[in-house]
Amino acid sequence: MDHIPPRAVTGAAMDEHVPRRRRGRRAVRAGAGAALLCLAAWGGWQLLPRGLEVAARDVRIARVAPGVFHDDIMVRTSAEPLRSVVLDAVESGRVEEVFARDGQHVEKGDLLFRLSNPQRHLELLARQTEYAQQISNLANLRVAREAGRTDHLRRLSELAFALEQARKQHARNAGLAARGFLSAAALEDAADRLAQQRRALDEERRASAAEERVREGALRQVGGVIEGLQSGLKLVSASVDALAVRAPAAGMLTGFRLQVGETVRPDQRIGRIDDPQRFKLSARIDEFYLSRVRVGQPGRALQDERSYALKVATVYPQVQDGRFTAELEFAGAQPQVISAGQGIDAQLTLGEPARALLLPNGAFALDGGGAWVFVVAPDGVHARKRSVRLGRRSNTQVEVLAGLAAGDAVIVSGYTSFGKAERLRLTKR
């Protein structure tokens, strides 16, 4: 039997491991893909903007710095006459004559214009007629009273004489009766006549007094009516006199535009008379300072490189369009050349200077309400909202009370375009 040599060992049986090598390559590829995806995600995340993108050129940045806070504000004022007298029409009518013109200096009592109103003249004539009639009635009452008084005096005199005669007759009869020459009946008749004369005299006195009281009351009533008519007559006369309008005070006539033939109505504003020598300043001030502006506070008016002392005279607390009105008077001399309506810059002192951390004043103080600001990070690219506490403000400075330190960079321009963003990213685009 032939000897069969042993078969050489080959690697043919290793062909079964090929699928394992393919699975390894897939794993490597999957791991590499995952790594690339993570790298892309990280790069994309790095490229995403951090907060709202804002162009750096559109914002203004300032640093918090220590300094002296000057508690002053600058306001634009308008010059107004210190004293003015308003001219309102008291009566209606047609303008017949005009004796003055706008801008003219007038003296008290100068005739300005004259109106015509036939109705007022008719009323005056009617009142005068009624007044004259009542005067006539009063005169008639007085004449009647005097006549009645004279008649009563005459009758009283006659009755007093008759009483005296009766008294004497009764005395004689009493003497005769005592001597037996006159009967008791005759004496009794004499006594009755005497008593009757006394009663007649007393009744006449009472009647005279009663009639005098009645006539006196009638006279008082008519006198009261006459006084009322006299007052009404004065009013009507004054209304007629008011048709000729005169200047109530001396000064500069302003806003006077009447023309002949024009109809004037009661309470119509005709113009005013201004004091041409003394002026006051009216300022519209931001409502933020309403609680800090008080009567008596000092200030300065600046004109022609000169300064004039002021003081706050009146503060009107009504706020309109975010501002209130204050009136300032000159504490001493006023500018030599000044006219109504002229604009003048004024500086109001609200408090004493004091050291503080300061920022330039800007729209940020209003937009943030003094409660927060956007602070720029050291990289100069990012800014984050931060709670702060701001204090007093002037036209150029804002006092920082808390939340910021010296050197912090703050966006001091307006915040309205940022909406509700909490972070900003400043770009150079």
C-alpha cells in the first residue's frame, strides 16, 4: 500500500474571517462619521450669535467714572410779561371806531374803541322813564302825607279847643249847681259833653298816628323801589358806557386786531395789555424733575454771554406730554433787550455738588427706568443686562448708586430697539 504523504497545511480555511474585517471597517467609518458630526455641531454652535446682534456703530458706550455730580439742569424758557391785563368784551355790538393799534403803548383810561348797540340805549331810556315815574310817585306820596298831617293838626287843634270849652263849661255848671242855680240833669249833660270831647280828641290822635305809620311804610316801599331802579339804571348806564372801551391799565397793547364794522360778542378775547418793563420766564421741564423743582429754588438765565439771577416763582404740577410747567422770575436785573415769546436758556440748581460715580446722561436712563443697563463685557463684543440703581440726573450726568463699579463699560444710547433681549452681541457690520 502506497504511503500517502501528509497534506500541506494552507490558509484556505481562513477565508471564513473576511466578513469580520468588513464589520471592523464599518465601525471605524461610523466612529469617524460621528466624530465629524460632533465636530461640525461644535463648530456650528461656536458660530451661532450670542444674544441679539447689534451693530457696534449704532450704540454709544461710556465708562463709569468717579467725579463731582453737579445737580443742575438746563431748560429752554420762553419770556412772558410779568403782569398782563386781559381785555375781554363786556358788551356786544358793532365796532364803530378804533382808536388804538396793536403794539401801541397806552395809558390807563385811554379810549381803545367804541361799539354801537341800539338795544342798550333803548333799555337805558326805559329805565330812566321808570325811574322818573317812581320819583314822581314818591313826591306825590310825600305831598299827600304833608296834606294829611296838616289836616289832622287842624282837626286836633279844633278838638282840643272844643275840649277846653267843654271843660270850662262843666266847671261853671258845677259851681252853679253847687249854689242851687242849676239842676243835676244840666250838670250831667255838661259832664257828658266834656267826656265826649275827650274821646273825640283821643280818637283823632290815634287815627293821625295810624295814618302816619301807613304813609311812612308806603314811602319806605317806594323808596326801596327807587333804590332798586337807581341801581338798575346805574348798571344800564354802565353797560352803555362800556360800549366805549378804555384801557384798564397802562402798558403795551398786544393781540389787538379789531376792525371797524366787526361784530363783538360778550366774553370775546380782544387782546391784552402787557407790562413792557418786567418779564418772567416760562419753562417746560421733564416730569422726572417734578418732585425736585420747588418754589424759591435759584437759577441763572444766560443771554449774550451774561448771567442773570432767577428764582422759581410758580410750579404747575399738571403733566402734559411728559412735561410740566414752571415759572421763573428775575431775582434782580433782567436783560436789557427782551420781548414776549423770546427763547432764553436757563440753568436751575436742584442741589449741592457731591462726589459720586458718574455716567453721561443718555436715553438709556429713561428706557431702563433707572433699574437696569447693558454692561459690555471685557471682550468688547458681548453685553449683558444688569440690575442697577441710578440716582440724580442732570443734563449731562447720571449718578450711579449701586450695581456698577468704576471702569465698567455701559451702553448709554437708547434701548428701545433691543426689545426684551437680555444679551447683545456687538458686530462690526
